[in-house]
Amino acid sequence: MANPDHHHDHGGDHAGGSELSDMQLRVRALETILTEKGYVEAAALDAIIEACETRIGPHNGARVVAKAWIDAGFRKALLEDGSKAVAGLGHDSRVGEHLVAVENTPDTHNIVVCTLCSCYPWDLLGLPPVWYKSTQYRSRTVKDPRGVLHDFGVTLPATTKIRVWDSTAETRFLVVPMRPAGTDGWTEDQLAALVTRDSMVGTGLAQPPGKAV
Amino acid sequence: MDGVHDMGGMDGFGPVKPERGEPVFHAPWEARVLAMTRTMGAANGWSIDMQRFAREQLPPPFYLGASYYEKWFFAMRQMLLDHGLIDGAELASGHALHPAAPLKRGPFMLADVPRVMRRGTFDRPADAPARFKVGDHVRARNIHPQTHTRLPRYVRGHAGVIERIQGCHVFPDTSAQGDSEQAQWLYTVIFDGRELWGPEGDATLTVSIEAFESYLDPV
């Protein structure tokens, strides 16, 4: 049973497993209480979930990166004031304050983590994946980022400087990955398809042309 | 508090396991927990810091073993109990047994959804100029508050450099105690990997944290 009062060890972060039906019952009961008391309208819960599953997601961030790749003025504005630059794009999901965009270069690779909880630019990238919130990622990234990158199948040159950003406040970080070679003349839409979620967190690279899905 | 949530630099958890084609939620109840947490936080004026502190106070063995949304659920349930919005008898019966308690900002309705789908602003007017400037050498204080703080253990006592000034923001340590109006200057402070992890650390590594002014001493 998943209960902080009657704990047993079921090993590591996981999605629910045998806990599922137990949690389903607990959550349903609590929602019933909250709605019967009139604290919250069930339709409001539905609307939030719908937005999380459809409107917000890494496609918003990918557009920002692709635009920065082809528009030098936007790139400069984005690196100077991320929130202001992105607000001008008119996304479906409006992006909140304190967005800081950091750029990968041949010399420096940026990676974002939240060691204390799960801070993530969800309004630009969608809700964080399980690995971002996991004990494994939160514990290791600030100490052994190359080991973490290895878990993602990414190997950087030994001389590349690694910069880890620990999101310990309400600033939120977006990594602008390097533009893949062989994409001269590509449109913003074509380029956006190469920008993976992981590349905007720093645990991946943008896809090379021909590998985009 | 020096809790298990403060896990930067801990060993032994094993490799990161990315999931291909990961869904937004792994079960419908996870989505309900996320939505209930956001709405009840907004309805009763619970700051993000109060909610984080509630999760940090979950028993350590549970914290380490539970899934993300299990942690969210049990922390939210505890806050609802602590603030008198529900009681144990209601949880046992699965229904409301008593009249609703007043919510600080009133019930959360469909029309309120847009305000929780955008991150708020944490900027506040500063009542004094910033103590540090870019390039200043600082040392993270060796402090161990019993309550919520955003100064991770792995930097305490270590020397770094002010890289950016991010503005004057709500101070999480007091916000977690219910006072969301105190604000402090916020800095990006960069540390050399070997300053944090010793001579065997990765020589190419630098790590930054976002540090409130009272977390730092001049060097």
C-alpha cells in the first residue's frame, strides 16, 4: 500500500504498478469529498488535464529554438530576456516569468536539473518526464553529468565544458541546442522537427537531418 | 530542512532510465492529483513553497520509494487535513460529512483555470540595492534551517562567483511559512566542479544554483 503512514519499500520511482487501483480509489474518494464540499468544480480539473495533455508540450519550445536558429535578432532577444522574447510569439500556452535561455556552443554544453524537487519550464516544454523527477537524475547530474549523458546515449568531447544549472528558485531554464549541420536554408517548421525535448533540457542533442520523426 | 529531498550529489541511485514515447500521465489518477493540487493551492492561497515543504516533510523512506504523484497526493492530503478543509472521518467514508470550510480565495471554478495554467511572477520591489554585483566572489553559508530552504547542501560552505542578478524575488524560506511578501535579491552563483567535489571531480564541470542574498557571504 502506498501510504506514508504504513510504508513498505517498493523500490525506486515507478509509475504506480500494483499501487494503481489503490491510488485510483484514494484519489477518487478525495475528489468526491472536494467536489461535494464545493471547493472545486470537476470541470475545472478536466480542463487543466486537457490542457496538459494537448496544448502544452515540447512543440512550443521547439518553435522557440528553431526561430532562434534562423533569426539572429530573436536569438539575441531570447538570450537577453527569455520571457519577454517568447511572450512576443503568441503561444497557445502563455509562458510565465523568469525564463532564462542558455545556448550550447562547440565549447560549452548546458544541462538543467532540479536537485531539490522538479522545477521545469512546463509552460514551454510540457510537464516534466518521469526521469527528470527521478532520484537518479536529481542526485547525479550536478556531480557526474557525463555519466548522466551516457545514460541518454550522449557522449561529448572530453574537452567540452559542462555547465549544470540547478533550478533552485523560480527562474526556469531553456537550453538552446546547437543547430545541426546540413540544415542551411531549412524553414522554421522543418528545423522545429529536429528539436527534441531532451535537447532543450540538455540531456540530448538536436536530431541530425534525416533522423527527424 | 536537511531532508532526503535535497539529493544533489548523493550516490547509489543507479542510472537514469529515460522512457521512450512516455505519456503525459501514466494513469488517470495522476492527472486528477495534478489538477487537484493546482486548484486547491490556488483556492486556499497555498504558495508553491508551502506545497514543496509539505512534500519534503513526507517520511524519508516513503519519499524515496514513492512515485512522483504519490508524493503529491499524500502531501496535498496532509495540507487539506492540517488546514481543516477535510477530516479523517471524511477520508474514511469517501464523502463530505461536514459543511465546507471557508477557502482564502473561494472555490475554484472552470473560469479560474487560465490563472493556474500560467506561471506567476515572483518579482517584488526591492527595499535595498543588491549587495553583490556580477563577478563578486561569495561563499554559500553553512546553514541548516529546520524549515524549508532552497540552498542545497552540496554547495554550503563552498566558494563561488556571482554570474547573474535575476531580480528581487519572493523568498521561499519565509513563503513556505505562509509569508509570501518577503523578497530578496536572487543571484545565479557559479561553482567550480572541483570546489564542490574535490580534486577527483570533473575538471570541465561548473554548476550554478539560484541563490537568495541571505544564502551568501562575501569572500
